[in-house]
Amino acid sequence: MKNLQPRPKLSLFGELPQDSRKENKDQVRTYGELSVGGPFELVDTDGNIVSTESLKGKWVLLYFGFTYCPDICPEQMEMMASVVDIAKEEHDIDVVPLMITIDLERDTPEVLAEYVAEYSPKIIGLRGTEQQIDNVCNHFRCYRSKGQAYDDPQDYILDHTVTQYIINPEGKTVGYFMSNRNLEERVPIFLDHVQKYNEHKAAMSAKENVQPSILDSVKQLIGLSSSPAS
Ligand code: NI
């Protein structure tokens, strides 16, 4: 049964090239979940709990960083905001962008709130206890290491993994962007994941709806069915 789900439009960057799946094979293998990620429960800058449970039903982009990051994080935050805006404006897909700070010491709720707002009012800055941040970092294999502070103990750098994760409405990590992916690549990769997810969902429900009637027809054909008489 072919699914009837409409394909997402790709107006900004044109049609997805035929061989895009081959091109993006590192990140867009098949419909499926990656082995990274896992349930988490953190707190936003207003004190609300944001968890795997509260995010169910939504597409999520997840990024680990810190507000004092001199150049890598700002670029990643900008791209995250752009992917979210393009998904909404051109494809009507709602995406929740999350930035988890790995620098609890300096990224107070106020600092974090101000920082994420610079990039997008949609980005949610998340904090937690050291243990909660450790756990979520471990789930997503985010490496972080505090560099040496010299004159000022508050003046340090955090070395960290620069990866943005794509989490589907069921809370499963289905893809990621390495730091070197530019925006023109990220949008079609993301849309491809949405399309695969929708196709998968459509195929699953088609299977549920159609299978019994096919079975009935076959039964009738081979004379096993009693339905016409009964
Ligand atoms: Ni950074």
C-alpha cells in the first residue's frame, strides 16, 4: 500500500536531489532511531520542567553549549533558530529548539534566558543539577571539559562536542548535525527525517486499516469466508 502522505515542500532550497539520500547517508540512513539519547528532565529559565514526557508529540532540536562560548556556539545557535523558522514558515512544521547549558556555574537562569533570546524567542534554555546535566550529556555522548582559568577564575573555556540532535515526536533521536553542516544542508536533512517519520506513520496506520479487508478478500476468493452468506 503506497502511503498518501503529502511530501514536504522544499521551496527555499529547491527539490531534494535524487541522490540526496546517498549524499547524506551518514545522517539519513533509514527510518530509524539512533542509539544516542535517552529520557531527560531539566528546568527552563522560568523554572518549568521540560522533559522527554512534556516534549512528546513535538519535533525537537537539541544542542549542548554555554553562553560564554566565543564562536562555535553562536554560529550553532543561529543555525538552530534558522532551521526552526524555515520549518515553520515554509513547511508548517513546529520544532522545539532546546539549548542545554553545560556551564551551570556561569549560566544562571537570567544569563541563559538573555542569551537564548538573542537568537530566537523560541529557543528554550535548559539547566539542571550537575547530576542531571551529566546524565543527559552521557545519554547524548556529549563530551565536555573545563579548561584552565588564569587570572580570573570565572574566565575559562569549556571544550565540548558540537552536535545538534534531531528528536522525533516519540522522543527518539533520529539524526544529528555535526558542526560542519551548513544551513543549506540542515534544512533538507531535517525535512527528510520528518518525511520518513510521516511515511512510516502512514504506512503503519494503512497496514492496520487495510490488512483485515485484504485478508477478508483472500478468504472469500479461496472460499474460506462465510461473510456473504452470514
Ligand atoms: Ni561552544
